[in-house]
Amino acid sequence: MNRHHLPIPVEIERLPKHLQQTFLKLYRADHPENGDMSFLEPDNIYCGDARQLLPHIEPNSIALSVWSPPYFVGKEYEEHLSFDEWKDLLRTVIRLHFPIIKPGGFLVINIADILVFKDPRMPRIQAEAVNRKRSPVTREDILRAIEQHPDFNRYQLAELLGCSEQTIDRRLNGNNIRGGKYDIQTRVKIVGGLVEEWALDAGFFTYDRRIWVKDAAWGKLSLGESFLSLC
């Protein structure tokens, strides 16, 4: 037993100061919250909500947890969740993992790297794909024609320039966009940044792109080695 009354050999001073008290709370045998409590029996299968089951797992007892949460891609079992509710679910489950993972244990999260979903706030613009244009008519051509024939409608402009009225509309109004000119635009969200933020807030240390380790196994390595271990 060391001077912090920890049952494990850990150099707690190597931890960031804001995590030292959290670590002591989890590992000190004489901490009030580490008293008698009934925990789930190992070697059994439990079906339920992870947010309700995780607090009933014995602290510091799990060497590896592999979790594949909902991806937020419209599956039947997740379609009731809003984006904010989905984020809260992942944030909560990651946080609840920290007390149960052994020192040096791992939390592995299997999740899609990129989300794509409709966002009405997205501007309805997109760079022109020049190599896919069916008509050589440009926006500048149309503006010159309008200047010369200010009373022409888009059908007359199309006849004048030898293109379709849809081409006139696309060039003038930026409607050459993904999903057509009426659909809500889709946005892309990189999930890795969210998972990293929630894992670090919970107290985990980055191990690689999708794996989070509970304590800094790289603490006793050289600077070069510790950098490599975080890649």
C-alpha cells in the first residue's frame, strides 16, 4: 500500500491534477463510496440499458469493454433519437465506463467515423462540377443576355442561348446542388472528435484513433515512445 492508501501500484502524481482526486475516489479502499454494494455477477448475460447496468458493475473489474453504440444512421432501434439525445447517450455511457475499467484497461468503441444527415441550416450552394455540365452556358453568359434583353423571361433566355430553362435557373440561383433544388441539404459530422472529447472528459487517455485506455500506460516511457503510442 502506498502513501495514498491505494491497493494498486500507481504513481498518481503522473496524472493531470484535475484527475488525481477522481482517481483517488475510485481506488482508495477507505473511500465512503467504495463500501459494500451488490454488483452484477460475472459470466452472465444481462440485457438492458447500458446506462442502468453499468453502475451495477464492480469498480475496477473490467479489463476490456468493447462497445458498438448506435451510429445515428436511421436504424429502427435508434430512429426515435434526436441528434442531441444520441450525443447524450454516447457521452453518458462513456462516462459510466470509467469507474469499472481496471487500471490499464481499455474501452474500445466501434462506431462509424462520419455521419451524414439533413440540416435545414445548410446553405443551398455547391461548387459547379465543370466536367459534368451538359451545357457550356455560364452564369456570365446569362447575365450578359439579361443585360441585353432585360424583358426576357428564363424560357426566352434559354431559347436565345440554346439551353434548357433548368440550366438558366441553375446558373442564376445556385441550384446545381446535392439532392436537387428543393431537398434539405445534408451535412457531414466527423464522429471521432466527439468521441475523443467525451472520452477525455471522462478521464480516459487517448491510446489510438478508436481505443481509450484508463490510465497513462505511456507515463514511464520516453517522450518519443509516448508520442508514438498516442498516434
